[in-house]
Amino acid sequence: MSVEVRSPTLAGVQPEGPSRARFLAAMGAHPLVVLAVVLVALVLLTGAVEPQFLSVNGLRNTLLLAAPLGIMAGTQTVCMLTGGIDLSVAMSATAAAYVAGVLTPQGAPIAILGGVAVGLLVGLVNGVGVGVFKVNPLIMTLGMSAILVGLLTSLTQTILSGATRVAPLIATMGAGSFLGRAIPYNVLIWAVIAIALIIALKRSGWGRTVYAIGDNSTSSRLAGIRSWQVLITVYGLAGILAAIAGILLAGRSGSVDLQLAQNFLLPSVAAAVIGGTSIFGGYGTYGGTVFGALILGVLDSLLTFINAGEAVRQTLYGTLVLGLAWSYARVTANR
């Protein structure tokens, strides 16, 4: 079965004016180019507000934030491509960071593997719930998030009480830099993950089945695709990505707490949606999500420079998600 990997198309949308028509046409034909232009414009705007932003240190700080966000947004991308979503991503990341912290005395490699194993376990449970028992992804992952909150709140008083610090290697991975402190190590990790994920989605049979399920699950089933198996792998991968992001966040802050990744949940969805991944499934690319994460990283710096509070940030992220979801709904209705 051959499935075409598609980016969002804006055919059928009736624009209100010639400028908007040109923008929509460009977005449909060259979405990554448009996102790159938006990113450059936002960088220049932020640099105009705060000139120090354009320094090596200023751009480095933005990348330190964008890398874990981009990795976490990868979980939303793969899930949304199948028509799902992962609302447990923030707590999965936090759980992985706690386990990595408590295993730190055993050495950084064991701590990292332990944290990733926790993320994989959470993802597999989500995948079984969604793929085998047909639980709605939103309900399944929201319930899993609540379970993790309860477990972590309880366990941080007992077996996880010593997990507040991370190994030096994890701290270097999350906050360190190379090439004269110009490039953060977490960006290097993100780049490796991004290349692997882009190739997997675009070139592999697994990637084609992911798109096929999101585009039309019924046709995929009739074509012989075992959707439940694919969904288990998708949510398992989502759990691994969330765990890696959580470990990097713990390294960036140098400590672990229950609020470690909470503020990244909505931005992770927003990055995927900004990058062109449809919340209805079937089309989008992780390359677009990378640009979405970078755009949100720069936007976060801009909001910091103008002293915008967390409430303003979350409101803006929510508005972006709702506005773009509405646009994709119009596109889908006219397909």
C-alpha cells in the first residue's frame, strides 16, 4: 500500500483579500519556507526589543529552551498524525526526571536508561489503552497524567525523596555548551532525534502506516494494517521522547520537582500545530514542528523581555492552538 506523505494544503479555503490569498497559497505550497520567514522576522523583532538577544549568549539561551520543547513536541507530532494526542507528556517527562534523579548514585548511564524506561512504560500503557481497548486518546492520556500526578506526589515523600539532584553528566547534557559555549549539547541531542524522526516518518514503512491511520483508519484496517500495533509503537515512542525531554529539563534546571515540565504541555501542542501538523491526523511533518518549537522559543524570549507573566504566555499559546485548529477545520471541510 502506498501512502503519500502530505503537508497541510490550503486549497478550497476562500481568502478575504489578495494579500491573504498569496500568504495562504505560499503556506500551502512551501510551508517550511513560510515558517522560516516567520522565525527570522520574530528573531529580528526580538532583537529590536532587546539587542542583547542577538548575542551568542542570548541565542544560546533561546536554544536551551527550544530543544526540550522541540523533543516534547515530537510526542504530539507522532500522536497527532494518527489523529490522537498525548496529554500525559508533561507528567511522563517529570516521572522520568525523578527516576533519573533517584538513580543518579548508580551512575549517569543507568540513571538515563532508567528514566527512558519509565517514559517507555507510560507510553506503552497509553498505546495499549488507545490501540487495543479503543479508549479515546484525550481521555486515556489525561487519565494517565492524573495517575502520574498522584503517584509522584505520594512517592516523592518516600522512595523518590532523594531525587532532587541529577548527575553532572545530565546537567552537562541539559545546560552545557560546546564551541566556545555557543551551541548547547541539548541542541545536538535534539538534532539527532529530529533527523531520525524525519527519516522514520518520511522514508519508512512505519511512517507510511502512521499517516495512513491518521488519514483514514477504516481504509487502513481494510488494507490489512494492524492499527493497534502501530498505535502502541507511536505512543511508546512518544513516551521515550517525553522522557528524554524531561531528563534534559532536569539537567537544565539542575534539580527535579513536580512542576518541572508542567508549563511545557500546551507549548508542545502549539509547536506541532504551528509547524503544520493537523490535529485531525493524516498530514504534517516533524520538520515543521522543529520550526514551531524555534518560533515559540524566540517568542518566549520576547515575552520575557517585555515582562509578560506566565498567564499571558499560556493565553497566547492557547490562542495560537485554537486559531490554527480552526483554520485546519476550514481546510478539512473544503477538502
